[in-house]
Amino acid sequence: MEKKKIVSIEDRIPKLKQARKKKANRRLLFYLSIFFILISIIVYLQSPLSHIRTIHVKGNTFLNDESVIKQSNLTNNQNIWTIDKKASEKALEENPIIASAKVNRKLPWTVSITIKEYERVGYLQQETNYFPILGNGTVLQSMKQTSYNGDAPLIIGFNKEEYLHRMTKELEQLSQTIRKLISEVHWTPTEENQNKITLYMNDGFLVDASIQNFAENMKIYPSIVTQLDDDSKGIIHIGAGAYFESFNKKNSANSQDE
């Protein structure tokens, strides 16, 4: 039977002391690291290092970066930790062009502003000038154009703001595909129906419709057109029901009357 090696307590004491010393050194290093991290944070928070240096703006088409930053009330002299993000977002959303806004910190000294503007749904024609108009009815007077490029419908004859706002709201709900088919929207009210509108389509058809539920009713327009002959031209009536009335039928009726 082998004899176990016996280590005297005197031999073990130096090793125990060394282990305790290493443990104490690690603990001291840990506390020193925490201390220096806390000092660094305090210095960062109290110094210009924590001031906003860069403000990025995203999502803006009609508004320039400078006007968005100005409306947010953010400046390069502010401490990045003292900004009130909710207050800045609320201030931005007071702009009639901005539908929603989001403000975020990006350490160490950058703030990002992401906005969503109301969609441009057409142009309001006033004499020989054309003004972009948004889905909430806001007319961009500062973006006046003297020519029309056809990239959105012309909105004509809406001399009452209430009906103009209803119309733009409906246009905003349309799909891009259907909206691009519309060339002009005319307000053609009658005594019986103040919501009556007439649309001139890019494919040559006219549409007789109502502002009420317009976006929903227009969903069937493409399927109606696909069922018509290529040489068919006329008025598509869309409302409680939908039917096609040919121009040729009107002409034939007029000839017979003569």
C-alpha cells in the first residue's frame, strides 16, 4: 500500500497567502474599474461630450432638414440625455404636413428624427397655377407650379373646404395603381347630391361617382374596364351599383331623334 504524501501546514501557508493576495488584487481591480467607469460617466454627462453634435432627418420630401430640426426644438447645445423626445415628437406633429414623428438618441452624440409626411394625392388648380395637395387637405402654397406634369390627379372646382378635405381623404385611401389612372377630379354637385364628382381617367373613360365611400367603390374600377372592349368609350357609373354607359349609345340615340 502506497503511502500518501503529507504536506505540512508550513508548506501550504505561502500558497494560501498567494491565493488570497491574487483574490484581493482581482477584487481591487474590479472596484477600481467600477470607480473609473462611474467617473467617466459623470465626466461625460457634465461635459460638452454629451451635447448633441449631429441631428439626422429621415422621411422628409416636402420639408427640408433645417425646418424639421427647427420645429423639433432640438439644438446642438443640448445635453443628449436631457432632451424630451415626446415633446419634440408632439411639436413636429403639429405641422400639417407631418403625419407622425419619432425621435431617437444614438450615442454618444447623435439624434435621429424620422417623420412620415402626409401623402400627396393630387394638385389643386387655381387659374394657371398648380399646388400640391396632401391627403389631409393641406395645400402646399409654397410649392406652386406653373405647369402640370401629370404625376398626380388634378383636383378642380372644389371651392368648399369641407368637400375638398373629404375628397383628399378618399384619394389617400386609394391604391397607387388606381390613383395613377385618374387624370382629373371635378366637383360637380347637384341640388340632390352635393357629393357628386366626375373623373377623367387616363385610359379615356369618364367616371360618375360620389365622394362618399369613393375609395371603396373605386376598387372595382379595374375589373370593370377589363370586361369592356378595347374600343369602348363612355361613362362608368360607380356608386350603389356599377354600370357602363357608352358614348356611342348616346350618339346613336341622338341620331335617331333627328
